[in-house]
Amino acid sequence: MNQPHLITPNWPAPANVKALQTTRLGGVSLPPFGSFNLGSHVSDLPEHVAANRALLTQALPQAPAWLNQVHGVDVVDAASVTSPIDADASYTRQRGAVSVVMTADCLPLLFCDRAGTVVAAAHAGWRGLCNGVIEATVAKMDCPASDILVWLGPAIGPSAFEVGDEVRAAFMAIDEQAEQAFVAQGGGKWLANIYLLAHQRLHTLGITAIYGGDQCTVTQAETYFSYRRDGQTGRLASLIWLA
């Protein structure tokens, strides 16, 4: 059993804020889930997912608060999650409770305040991002925007995320500046920059301490799972907690 390769986010979070980003490396899952798949909903063998999650938990203060992500905007307290519930973000002020989201192209965001009193994790596919999952998560943190730090985890990059007219129209109906995040490809298709769209939403809230956002799950095939690239594939996890 190979130990997982875990990434520590590079951001100036307080010392008591701990965060990890998983990769596809390590673990026991077989192709097409090779090899550190953490998703229990992708038709991987349940015993392999359980083994991988057990490996991950060795690096954590306790088992993470797994969610049943539905591309919505509901945010729950990670400390209250005892079994997966429908939500796309969690926050906590309780030491040791681990907020987690899973992705394989969608954008994971990790949040903390400068005082190290609250953390959060959000899953932002285009629907959740458009409909306000970032805003809902920040509201639950209940602290000044100037005190919030955000790390953007690995997601589909701006050269790989092709969408239709309806996606662009949905974002622009809420915020006209979203136009800057779409590059015309012809035939009603656009390349969307999910990182820029997230930046725009965060800036509108008054949050400017934003880090990460320089990876691409589609093109970095040796490191990350990508649903857009492979169809049937595993899931990455982005995790944060207070020590």
C-alpha cells in the first residue's frame, strides 16, 4: 500500500490552520481510479475507497466531514456532520473537525480568518459558483472580508474548460464583469476561466487575500483526476481544520 502524495497549500494561513490537498498518487485503487481515489460514488471498489480514506485519515486529527455534493450552495458545520449529507461546503470553529470537499475539475476553495478561529471548504462547479456557494460560505464564517484568506485548489484550467452560451449568459446575468472570464471559440462555445470567475466573486465580497489557482486538472494528468479528460475517474480531496 503506497502512502499518498499530499500537497500542503502555499498560503500565509495562521499556524493553527492546517490544510492538505490530495493528488491521484499513492493508495490502492486500480485503473481507471488509479490510485488514490477518495470518491465513494464513482464505481470504485468500496474496499479500495475505504483503504484510501483510512490512509488519508492518518494525516488528520479525525475522519473528515464527507459531504454528498450536489452542485448547490448549502453550507454545514463540519463539526455536526456524522454521515454524508447533501451540501457543497462546510465550515467550523471547532478544533479538530475537518472540512473537506471532493473534486475532479470543479474548483475547491479553502478559507480561514487571519486570527485562526474559523475555517471552511467549498466545492464550486460552474453551477455552484454561479449561484453563490462562495457567498454562502463566507456568510457562515461571519467575519470581516478583510480578515479572510482563500486558497484556490486544482481545477480545470482556462485553456481546457469549454462551455456553451448558456453558462456565459448565466454568469453575466449576475455580474457583467464575468464577460472577462470567457474567450469565444466560435459555434456558441467559450473557454471559461473558473479561477477568474472565483476571483471576481471574492473581490466583490471585499476579499483580496487569494492564493493558489495555478493548476489544471485536465492537463496535469500525472498528478490530478479529471472528469472532463477521462470520464470515469477518481476524486481529489481538499481539506482544512483548526489545530
